[in-house]
Amino acid sequence: MLYINCPHCGLRSQNEFAYGGDATVKRPELNKEISDQEWDNFVYLRKSPRGKHLELWHHISGCRQWIKVERDTSTHEIFKTYKANEAIE
Amino acid sequence: MPQDFRLDNVGMVNREKKISFKFNGKKYFGFEGDTIASALIANGVHLVGRSFKYHRPRGFFGVGVDEPYAILQLDRNNERDPNIRATEQEIFEGLEVKSVNCWPSVNFDIGAINNFLKMFFPAGFYYKTFMWPPSFWYKIYEPFIRMAAGFGEASIKHDKERYEHKYEYCDLLITGSGPSGLASAYAAAKNGARVILAEDKPRFGGSLLTSDVNIGNQTGVEWTEKIIAELKSMPNVTVKNRSQVFGYYDHNMLVMSERISDHLPKTQKYLPKQRLWYIRANEVLISSGSIERPLVFGNNDTPGVMLSSAAKEYMKVYGVLVGKKPLIFTNNDSGYETAIEFKKNGVNPIILDTRSNPSSDIITEAKNLNIEIKFSHVVVAAKGYKKVKSADIAKISDDKKELFNIENIECDCICVSGFWTPSIHLASQSGNKSKFNEKIDAFVPDKSKQQENTIGSANGIFTLEETIKDAFDKGFDVSNKITEKNNKVSVPTVVEKKSTDHDKFWCVPLPKGKSYKRFLDFQNDVAVSDIELALREGFRSIEHVKRYTTLGMATDQGKTSNLNGLQLVSDIENKVVPQVGHTTFRPPYTPVSIGAIVGREVGKHSKPTRKSPMHSWHEKNNAVFVDAGVWLRPRYYKQGNEGLFEASKREAKNVRQNVGVCDVTTLGKIDVKGPDAAEFLNRVYTNAWLKLPVGKARYGVMLREDGIVMDDGTTTRISENHYHMTTTTAQAANVLSHLEYYLQLVWPELNVNVVSTTEQWAGAAIAGPNSRKLLMKLFPNLDVSNEGLPFMGYKEADLFGVPAKIYRISFSGELAYEINVESDSGYFMWEKIMEVGKEFQIQPYGTEALSTLRIEMGHVAGSELDGRTIPYDASLEGLVSKKKDFIGKRSLNRSAFTSTDREKLVGVVPIDKTTSIPEGSYIVKDPKAKLPNPKLGHVSASCWSVEYDNPFSLAIIKDGKNMIGQKLFAMSPLKNKTIPVEIVSSHYVDPEGKRVRS
């Protein structure tokens, strides 16, 4: 079970969190004219790299904040965690 | 029966307390502190089971977790417990165990015929035999394999025992209380670290219990007792026996199973049977020790052949002789310790040492004790069927290929020692890639992967002096990283006998003309010949060889067979062991009972049960409940002999004719607050929200980004910046997460907060033509006229002294109101509604009537909003704004979503007006068309229309808009029904929606 450092609450076990997928996706702005391809990329295309990946986790049984977690998908090593809108290094 | 093999005054069992138990129905005696194995051996019993494949007799091979043979079935309080290792299970008064894998008895076993048919059971026999003809599989092969497979039989009855889970955190977890575990625990504890020391056996000390050593001028046992006593007295230390750390998971999470009352006579009222510990450790020291390796020779699976360290432990710990004419077969000095122990207890052993001329302290000691030693000698084959009676022994050439002077000597047990295999399982599970140590012919942990270090013999260190010193150092270093107290204790002096190198020899060649089975894996009956065959057939990867031959795949996970198997593959392939590599070690290290894994999460405890504040009223009034997610909701209120159908019809009819009340507490409720709340709702819902006035509610539909409907519900503007959102019962949690996602990540600039208020409000829906009259009596001071409280209006009022919120919303399609009060007043509200409503013929209605009402009104619910439909499909396209953007809007432009013949919501009525249409039926044009019959769509929900007194269904069918009036067929192959139907509007009742506005 992973041990995730919630930037709001500190180290908590994985069973307090829900996984939220790729955190590098950015939703297109509202009312913006975009191509079908751009929209499809946002809705359906997700990176699933082997190695370092920036992911969303929702501290669903804790502070209910969405956080970003930089994790190695093959070793589960967690390098850094960020608040929802913190700048990513 | 007297305990013929019990030694006087030796061992650690409690001679004051005699314990009786039954094995295969026969009564035996042992002492408190005995295992089943030690007690049976004391009674001279060595035949305890039959092997998996050939049904060969099985005795005892080890003395602990490594035991491959003595798997028994335990009967306890009328419950069965299969897969019990006799070497681990302690006896208690009244214990009953029996052998497995034999019929009719362990002494006379029909299955033993397999032993004579063994040429038909080679490696991969399953793959080769059960291939053809395919039709044989279900009726003949599978039942046959199932009957033959497995050890023991699980009970199909509910397990009444209690199991618990515990979460624990510590600075340092130490897995094993042998010399290295004790030393490191002591050093770390003295340095202020929070330590957990786990020992899988009942007794602490590991090898110190049986080795003839001296630490700090004390015997191993004395030193152990002293250290354990001191550790137990320290507040920062938890010491646990009968506790096996069996799994090393991510981020230094380890799992340990503690056997709390497995060794006690009957269920202890306040003690669980077992407890599973989830331990998050900052650091781990793996001190799991090592397991003696067998030597491989002919019939080496005969009862009476066992590990020499096991024979020693039976003597020193349990005071039991495994035989009175022992043969010790060894390639290293460990066998001598066992021989000396036999000699001390008045038994004359013979040592066969594969080495030609070794010399060390212990060999000299054995010689001085006049123990007969034959150098360059091996056991060729054990003789005897149910117990060793003699052994063929021979001199072996220096190149270990030729056997000379084969002779038969009498013996009643053969104690083997092929040197030691470190237990690297936990280190390996942590991700530590092991490395091969040539000196000890075994793998040891390499670089630490997580926060783990391996110490003592688990790390391939076999001298006590080095072990103790290293363990004291590691205990200090690791704890000091955490505590920084620099409190170092001094390392005690160690006196031990010096050993010399072991012989790399491990497998005795077959003499000319003999074809003895030489076993590698004792539990799965994998012999040298099976591995040879697998390699001849082209299997190369060790992972493939393992799966093809089942080497190391039994419940003992190859603890005694693994390395010998690798050795054999490397010999045949002319490689060295590290080139072959080893198979993956996976948790659990030892079998864990399913009960322990499940813990308290059984039956009603498997998930929380949520009940509304009115639950006890429903119970008192004969409600029949249904699970709605984790909620319990009344499905119908039973009157007299009514069933579901009659009751729900009565309840629904009463809503249409008079007035009904339904508990709607379970609906999800979310408070949306903040100056940007309107803008936020405008982005979340498909329809317009910016102009909703205070005191009005609006129905809304929200989509996922892919355009699929996510949820629907009404949201009411309570005040300028405060909205009360409702969701469906099922989606409440998802909708909250969805809203939080957009507020926190996508539009953080919006000044809005959301919080769940589902638990805070109790809700009652009052529906039916009499509902306004009822409301007037409930709220005499409130103007509830159609003008005062119009459809979709909202008012706050006082309900007999309780503040209430009144929403004029309707799911039933009737004139209806929803009253919310704080949960604590829910019961009061409900009673008042029932009391006041009496004169208006009020009846409570359950979810079944609720469904009937919404279906015949054509209101969509979960069965239509099933994760596949867009607003158009559910006839909600009128709610999709063309002017503004919202979540999922861009997806609605996709060509498949704009196609005009999409499946769309319609009503379906059987032509005979009597046959109910099963939900899930397909709508087809021609019921006799060739299969697969092209389907137009499916029936999503069915009810008995109380308005028209005939069946009515909703369906989602292709080009539904243009199908109204068509005569089609509803087919349910599952129910074997084909029903002629007519397609009608989904709004079966009150299509203009006059009633809700009346």
C-alpha cells in the first residue's frame, strides 16, 4: 500500500485516496473554438508512461483535496507531491 | 499409549501438563508446548499423510514453516481448518486432526496405485493427458482432477471465529527473534527507537534454542530469556510471538499474521482467532534466518528422512527422539551437532560425510565422543515403505560420480544436511534483487530496495560472532538515523565452535541399473527425472520449468526444494546457478487464512449500512427493505398477505388518487455556496442557471466530458450565494468528487465551496392530488396556493415548531412537495405527516411504487441514464443550452452523437395489455429472423401502470422518435418470451404535465 504525502495532511496510506489519472492533461478553456482532434486528445488521450508520471489523487477520506503526485509507475517511488495549483518543478 | 520416544528431563515442554488429542480418530498424549508433530513423534507415529501425486507415504521433514509433508486438517468447534502444518500447530486438550489426500485411510490408501503407475504421471502430465477429446473436459476430466486435487477440504459453513485487523506504525520492524533479531532489537530499543520484534514460533530465540553456544557468559537460551524480558519491559518495544511477517509491500508496508488463539482449546470469548497487522515501518531488519537444504538421494521422501536441524530441535526443544538408530547424512558440519545431541541422549548415530577429510572443532568433538563417522560416504537410497528401515550406503569417488561398495545398513531415520539456504523471501518481495554467494551456494539479498536490511543467516552470515556483532551495529545504525540518541550498547562476547567449509555436493548419482525416485519438491512430488524431462522437452527459462513441473509451487512455496531445483537445471545446462536465476518470491511467505485477510468485514460488516432517521418507523410498519447502494430503503409496506406486486400497485394507486409519502432522505444533497455559485452551476449543468431567482428550484442534467449523462436532479437557490443541489442516491459521492475536481483543478478562480449535506437533512416526498390539502394542515401559516408556492417554488416554514424547507418538486408526476428537516427531526416530521394525512387517506410508499410512478410518467432514472446515453437519447435535449458552454458540450458535436437515428426513449405497451415485458428484453421487428436477430433497442424499465391498469415499459430504441405507433416485438431469450408490443410515447400519463402545475 502506497504512503502518500498529502501536502495538506501529511503522510497517509493509499486507502484514504482515490486515483484520478494523468495530471498533465489541461482542459481547454470554455467557449474556445477547438478542433475535434484537440478535444479528443483532452477527453480520451492519456499518457501511461513507464517511469516518472504526474498523477492526480483525491484525498477522498481525508481533506477532500485533489493533489498531484509525481510517482514512478514501475517502482511506485513517489518523488514529490503538490497542491492542486502549485507550480510543478 | 506410552510416549516411547520421549526423553526424560530434556526439552522445554511443560511435563506437568499432559494433553490428550486425537489423530485420525485415535487418542494420543503429549505435553503442553508440544506441536502435533513433536507429540506424534514422541508416540512413534511417523506416517501422517500421502503425497500429492503418487500418494507415497508422508512423515515429518522439518520442524517449522518449511514443512512440506505434514499438512493436516484440523477439526475445531465443528469447523474445519485445512492446510495446517503439524510442525507449527500446538496441541491443546480436545484437538482433533486428520490426514489428507488419502482414502480410505493413511495406512491403506487406494490412491497409492499412482506410485506404481508413475510412468504415466511424468512432468506436464496434466497438459498431455487431458487434451482430447474436448468433450471429455466437463464431464470426466475436470471432476476427476478436482477430486484428486488439493490438500484437505475447506468448510462450506460460515466461519464463526473472529478475525481482526490492526494498523501499526514503528521505527523498526524486526522479522525473527533469532540471534540477529534479538541483538538488533536490543541495540535499537536501547537507542530509543519504537521497535516491533516478530517471531513466528511460540518460543523466542531461533537457533539459540538449539545451538551449543555462549553469549556474554550465558547459554543461548539464558541470553534469549534475558533480552526478551528486558525488551518486554520497555514501553517503546512490542514483542510478538506466533506472529509471521508474511508480506513486504510498497513503501515499507509489511503484513503480519498473529495466531492468537489457534493454540487454545476453545474459542475464547474476547480473543480473536487471528489478527492481521498492517505495519508501516520506517526501517525493517530482516532476520528471518535460514532453512536447511536437503540432500537428494533415492527414495529420499520416505518417512523418517528429515532435516538434521529438525531432528536436533525435536530433541532439544521438545525432548523427542526422531529415531533410535539414526543415520546422519551431511555435507557440512551442521550434521555433527545433531549427531552429538543424539549421542548425549544415549543414542548411537552413524555419520556419513560426503567430504573426504574435513577437520574442525566439532568434528574432533564427535570423534572424541566415539561417534562412528564414514567420510566420502553417501546414502544411495532409503529402504522401507511407510518408515525408513534401512539404507543403502556407498563410498563415493572424489569426483562424486562413481559409487563403490554399496552396502545395506539398518537405521530408523536419516537426518540430512545439505548446508543452509538463507530465507531471502521478504527482502526479495521488497524488490531487492538477490545475488548468488558462491561460498554458501545460495542467493543472498543484494542492494536494499526499500528501507530494509537483512541480517544474520538470512544474509548468509553463519557464524554467531559475526552475526551478533553485525546485528548490534545494524540495530544501532538504523535506529540512530531516526532517534539520533547515540546510545550504543556494548556487544557481548561470543563463544562458539568453529566450523569448516561445506561440500558443494548435493545429489547422489543413481547406481547402475537402479531407477530410484529422487525427490526435489516433496510436496508436489517433483523428482529429478521430472526436471530432466522438462529440459529434454525444451523448457529453458526457470519460470517455465517451474510451471511445467510444478517445482516449488506447493503450499510450502519451495522452501526446501528451490535451490536444489536450480542446481539441477544448472548442472544439466552446464551453467552456474546465477545464470539460471531464481523464480520470483511472492507473498505470502506462509499460507494465511482467508478469515484473517477478510477480518471483521463479513456479512453486514463488509460495508456500512446507512439508514434514514425514519428507518425504525418503516420497520414498525412492515416495510420490506431493499439495498440502494449502502442505504436500506423501504421497497414496499406489506399489508396482510400482499406481495411486492399487490403492495406496490396499491401504494402507487393511492398516490394517483389521494396522497402518499415517500422517504427520500437517501438522495444526495450538496450545498453549493459562494459568489460564483451561479456561474459554476451554469458550467456544470447543461441548461441555463444564471437567471434562477432566489426561492426557485430547477431541474438540471450534468454530463461527463465525453457527453454522456452523468446525473440529474433539482437544485434550489436558497439565497443569493447559496444553492441546495440534489443528486441521485447512487451518484452522490461521484458528483461531489466531480464538482471538487472542477473547483480545485480546472476553475480555481471561481469562488465557490461545495460540501455534502446528505446526512444533515431528512426528506419526505408528499405526492398526490391531496398533497396541497395536507400541506395546508401541516403549515397553517404558509400560503401554499398555486400562486403562493408554485411548481418549482421553495419556501421555509415551521412544522409544529421544527424549521422545515419545502420544495415543490415532483418525481411521481403528481402535485407534489418535498419537505426537508434536520435529520434529528426526521422521525417527528414523518409521524406528523402520517398523523395529519390520515384524513386525506395518506399511505407511505416504497421504491417500487416510486418506480411505477416515474416510469409511467416517462421520467428517466438510473436504468435510462446508464452511462451510455446522451441527453437526446433520454429525451432531455430540451435541457441542452445552445448559447453557453458547459462540461461535455463539445462532445455532443461528435458525428455519432448528432446522427438522427440514434436510440431514443419511447414507451412500450403489450398488445394484449396483460403480459408484462421483462426488463432487458430486446425490441425487434421480426421475432423469427435468423440469429443474431438485429435489435432495435432494449427495454430499460417495466411497471404495471396504475393509471391504465396494464403493463407499461420504457425502452431506448433506434430512431425512437419515428417509431411511435409501430407494432414490434419484445424478445427475452432469458425468460423465453416473445411479446407483440406497440411503441407509444414515453409520457404515458399526463403528457402535458398539468398535474404537477395544478
